[in-house]
Amino acid sequence: MGWFFISGKKIEVPSTFISGEKDWGTYQTPGGLENLESDLSTQYQGTHFVKDVGHWVQQEQPEATSKLLIQFINKNRQI
């Protein structure tokens, strides 16, 4: 997440963050997630922590991850 902040660029498309609640990587850069939520994305649409999983959220809980991705895609679908 850090290189966006250093470059002065922002994510200018709809974005979301999906992580396992036990993933230590989310907190590897103190303040990084909060920076993404408040400053780095112009169209931030939420943070989602999948319960009882770690770093490989898409492998540990594919159904929950897919559900979140499908909701995000449907919300941002261009018709």
C-alpha cells in the first residue's frame, strides 16, 4: 500500500479490501490500512475481514471471499 502514498497517486476506481481476520500482513505497515481507507482511494467501498482465516483468505474461505467479490462487482457493474 505504501508506494501509492509515496508517489502521490490515488486509486481512482472503486476499491475494497478483503482479508482474513487472522492475517498479520494487514497490520505489517502501521496505519497502512487506515491510509487506504481514508486517503489512497477516491472510491473506497469498505474493508472486509473474513472470520477465522489468515493470509490465504481465497483458499481458506472461498465461498465467503467469492460472495464479497460478487457483491462488489454487482455494486460497480456498468450497464
